[in-house]
Amino acid sequence: MQVTVIGAGLAGSEAAWQLAQRGLCVRLCEMKPEKKIPAHESEYFAELCCSNSLRSDQLENAVGLLKEELRRLDSLILRCADATRVPAGGALAVDRRGFAKMVTEAVCSHPNIEVVPGEVTEIPEGEVLIATGPLTSDAFAEKLLDLLGRENTTLNFFDAAAPLISFESVDMDSAYFASRYDKGTPDYINCPMEKDEYLAFWKALTEAEEAPVHGFEDGQVFEGCMPVEVMARRGEDTLRYGPLKPRGLKDPKTGREPYAVVQLRKDNADGSIYNLVGFQTNLKFGEQKRVFGMIPALSHAEYVRYGVMHRNSFIDSPRVLNSDFSMKKHPKVCFAGQISGVEGYMESAASGIAAAFFMAAAINGEQLPPFPDITMIGALSRYISDGSVKDFQPMGSNMGILPPLETHIRDKRERYAALAERAVADMKAWLEAQQ
């Protein structure tokens, strides 16, 4: 039996691998390298466009819990991420290029996977898994509208990527290495700002000229990846309580917390490239160099890549998808990744695993029980198919979507730890039941 997977991002690569591991012949269609969009840099699959951070690796954190579940499900994405990780305190960050290269090599070398380059403009016959991601091409999006029904139109929001700079261009006389509250190893470069420096930077940021993006306005910015200039316009202190928060980052030169701190995180294993944390932006390139150069440590920064903004797409999943990511009207067609309404790198990989598991079982004439609701992957599957959700928007992992504990625990950290322990135990039981 052959399955067509469209898109080789995190969800598509994970799904193709999982389907192939279950003995199915997979035809993986990917438009790179023949066609790229502005957010793409390399020819590799599973490219991380916005950030090299896969967020927290702590079990009591929602994304950390999801990672633990994915490891137990033998996720290809997690295996490659763990193998290419770079220091990032309590987070899992990866060498962006090394990670994508490893995923690509694993997928391309699998004997059950045939990679077909080029843009797909028609929906194939038979078993299809659509993982075209948040950057689905216009031509294919039109075909999706026909498939979904025009009343279930593809929805859009706008996403932005942060700039990358070279380490050697950072003025380390004006910066210092530290992790917040000394948690983990001191892997972040911290660029402190005094009050007058911050206020001048903030004012320039709110007035800087943005690049034109068709259809963009502040109300359409997705909260999880908001451009720093949009955030700045929300108030003078918004950045200081967000990505420029100085709490727990004492400057060793002064012995006190600065007024504001810009953090830089490694973007590759060599440590030669750093990412401006929280600095997703749509400013014109010249404006990025001018305004970000007002940060003392970045006054002579050399940009490996300027920040960019792009359109993201997702479908109205609760109206069209089941909890196994298959379509209600066309059960041979499944969706996975951000186009299905999950938000985040790990969530995309999780949806790819979920869709592949259930699709493989259906093809083989088996009935696979749903993931338990009290697991994070089960809760995400339930969210994207919950018909009671009004004004559906993408959702990332969070403890709030898990069913509450039978006994309330007042302390949040202890409560989250208990929720995670319960989820891991149920995932273990679910896996054992399938053996």
C-alpha cells in the first residue's frame, strides 16, 4: 500500500518516517529545492525557520512533557534534536543546519520512502497525508479550499523570524554570559541596557519602518511569534516584561540587574552564530541594522540573516478533522503540522506521529485506541477536533488543556509535576497495550 505525504517539514518528515517504519511505501513530495519561499534557507527537510529553540526540556513544563511522550513514541525529530543539541540552559536548542541535515538523511535513506521533488498542485488519489505547513503554496491552498469546502476556508495569520548575527561581531565588553537565575550552564549572551539606552531604543523601534506584507495589520499577528516592533507599540514596558526581562540576570560587572536585557542564544553547535531571542521582526533590513545597533553590545553586529515576516495558514480543524487528524468527509485524507491547527515545532512533530500511527493502523485493518486525554499529545488531538471550540486558533502545548487532577494541588510547580507524572504513566500503559 502506498501513502502520499505532501510536505517534508517537521510533521511531514516525522509522518513519512513513522509510516515507512510500519512497512508502508511512502511517496514524500517536497517542493524544495525546486521552489523555495523567503523563510527557507537550505535545501534540507524539517527546516527550522523562526528559531533553533525547541523550548523547555523540563518534564514539569508542557512542551517538556510533550518531548518525553515523543521520545517514548520513538520520534525521529526528537532523536535528531537530541543528537544535534547546543547548550541552552533548561531548553532544547539545536544546531539548526545539523538538525535538518540529519532528518533529511534519515528520511532519504529509508528503503520505504521515495522522495519526489517539486511543487504539488493537485491532491493525489488514494491515501494522502497533507503536511504542507504554515507556508502552504498559493496554488495548493486553492485546491485545499475545494477539498475542504469554501465554507471552511483556510485561515491566515502572520509569523516572523528573528535575525541571526555572528558571535565575533558581539561586543563582549558590553555583554556577559549567564542563564536566568543561574539555571543550567551560562549559555546565553546577555546584552544589558541602562534606562536611557532602553528608552531611546524603544522609541526608535516603535517608529521604525516596516517592510510591506500584503494584508498585514497588528491584529493579525499570532501572539506566539509576535514581531518585536508590534510588541513595543503596546507600551513602554511591554518588552521589559517580555523578551527583554532582566529578572535573574545580574551583570557581573555591576552586581545588579540591568534595566533591560537582550538575550542571544547559540544557533549552531560551533557557537559562531547567535539568534536574537524574542526579536522576530518585520522591519526593513536597514532599519534592523540601525535600531538593533542601538543595543550597546550589538553596535557593530554583523547579520548572517535579517529577520523576515511571512504568512502562515491553518484550517478550521474542528469543523473538518477527527481526533486522528483524518478528514470527516474524506477519511483517506489526513492533515498534520501547523496547517492542522497545532502551534510549535514539537507540536507539529507530535501531530505527524499521531496522524501516521492512526493512518497506518487503518490501512492495515487495525483499530488503534486514541491517545489518552491526559497525555499532551492526546489533549492536542482532542483540541483540534473539538467542535465546541469557537473562533478556532492554533494551540501549542500547555497544561491548561489537560484534564485536572482528581485532587487539587495548590502549588503550581507541584501540580504541573503531578500532571506530567500522570501523563507519562498513561503513555507507558498505552504503549504496552499495543505490544
